[in-house]
Amino acid sequence: IAMVAVEPATAAPLCYSFGHGRTVTPLPELPDPNAYRPSWIDGCGGRSVLRPMWDLACDVLTDAWRVEPEAAERALQLLVERNRIVAEGAGAVSVAAALYGPVKPEWKRVVAVVCGGCIDSDVLTKILEKDFSGEYVSQPGFSFTRPLEVAAVPRS
């Protein structure tokens, strides 16, 4: 069984640390593309990985992926429009990764943990009003579409 953590690309210290094979605290500063940048996704990710969480992550996780906020926005749209589920950003990143990420063909079942509903109504309204047509390409095996950028960070 593969266990993958997902973070927003704007705040992905676990992915960054996995890429270096050790916890890297804090994240680099701008203009580095791995720098922390605040976004509407505020329930996961951050500026650093706490040492106890790093140890646990190394024990239980297979991989760490990061998704762009736009992919999480599209996933949230799908959750609301097709499933009538309102999640916060932290819940939408797992769905974005499952729908658009580097899911391996041999994985027979993919489970995305959807958490929370703590999202500002103005933020939710703006996301639901967005038009994502033309920004996504088909992914084999899914009836949804996939954004052009979701990154898997291999463990070193």
C-alpha cells in the first residue's frame, strides 16, 4: 500500500524535505520557487516540518506530492458541483492529487481523505465562479480532466 502526503505547492516543506532526504527548516526565501507563499489553502503545508512529524512521515509515507492551488480549486469545484461536498483547501489538495497527480496504473484503488469545511464564503464563491475550460487535458482512467502541473517529489 502506498501512502502519499499532499501539500499545496505554495507551502510544501514536506515535499522539499523529502527531496533533500532530511528535514529542511525553514523553506528557502523568495524568489526560490520552493519558498513559502500564502494562499487560500491554509489548513495544510506551512513553512517547516516539525521533527516529530518528519520522523513519523519517514516511517509511514511512500511519497509526498505537491499540487498547484489552481488544481485544488478545480478539485473543490468538482467536489461541490458533482458531490455536494464543501471542503476546505486542505481537503481539496488530496482530491486534486488523486485526480490529476502521478497516480500509478498498478494502483487499483486510490483514496483521497477529504477534510474540513472551514473555507471563507467569498473564497469559495470566487472558486466556484472560475472557468477552467481549456486549461486541463484528459487523463487516461479518469472521467475528469487534469491540470498541466502536479509534481511528485521522490524520496532521496
